[in-house]
Amino acid sequence: MRYVRLMLVVLGSLLVVAGQVVHAQEGTPAADDEAPPVTCEGGYAPVFRLGGRVQFPKTFDLEALSHEPLTTVQDFFLTGQGTDSGTFTGVLLWDLLQEAQVITDPAQKNDLFRKAVLITGSDCYEIVYAMGELAPQLGGTHQVIVAFKRDDQLLGDREGMARISNPGDKAGARRVMNIVRIRVLDVQPPGGQP
């Protein structure tokens, strides 16, 4: 029963965060403007851009991603057609965010935990993680990775150069394939004022 209550609180929090995400943020570093527009055509994505409210936006291809510290996870999840599973290798999403240095306001209490991470696939499928889910000091109970290998093989055309693997979720809904963009966003505070 405790587990069910915890899951309801987490899901409720995610809905609130997803509903409050602000897509256009003033003060986003100019370098983030280098990200190409997402066309929503789907298909293989050979690169993705990490940007938004970060000091050091960066475009990742397979070579750049494979030079980061690697993590391997076992992932089993429900899909619309049954189940899927595999051993995924990639980089912790948290590590990529740390490297990019999320921009926070020191005058705002726990401002890091008022951020959200929006991940977009080449077909414009998008999901949101609350920063607190990813941060080891707050949530971070499971390892969300930006994977580029499945069962020791590079991902194929269906999954793209990179995809999300999240062994902590039971269903596959937040496992974005063919990642084209990862953006750190501010969440509107109560009253709508930054």
C-alpha cells in the first residue's frame, strides 16, 4: 500500500511539472539557438542537442557520447504490444546534465529542483523528467541513461543513435527513441512570476 501511495505521489508530481513546463525561456544562452529545428518526420537521428537552461550546450554524436563515462543497465518494460527488454549501455542523463552545468538562481531556494528535462524524439514524441527524479541527492533511485548500445550492439535505425533507457519505469512511455533534443527548462513558480 505504501508503494502504491508513493507511485501516486510521483505520478501526480510529474503531471504538475509537465503542465507547468515553460517552452520558451528568456535568458537561454545564445549557443542553444544552434539547435536545428525538429521536423517531426521521425526516422534515424544521428545527433542530439543538449541545451536550454545550461551553461554549456553541446551537440552529441556517437563518437562524443561514447567518450563519456559509461553505464550499463538491464531494462525490462511493458509496451503496447507486450514486453521488451535488453541490456543498455550509455551515459547517465544526470552526468550529461552535470557536465552541461544547469543554470540556477542562487537567490531561489532549491532552484535546481524547480527545473524539468524535456526529451524530444525525431517524431516529436516528448517526455518530461523532473530534475529531482534524476538528482542522486534527492531522488535518483534508478539510472536513467542516454543509451547508444543494446545487448552490446549499436542501436539500429528504429532506435536511433541514442535513446532513453529507464529501468525504474514499468512501462515504456518515457523511453524516447531517436533523441534529437534534451532541454533543461524552468518551471513556472506559483503566481506565474519567475
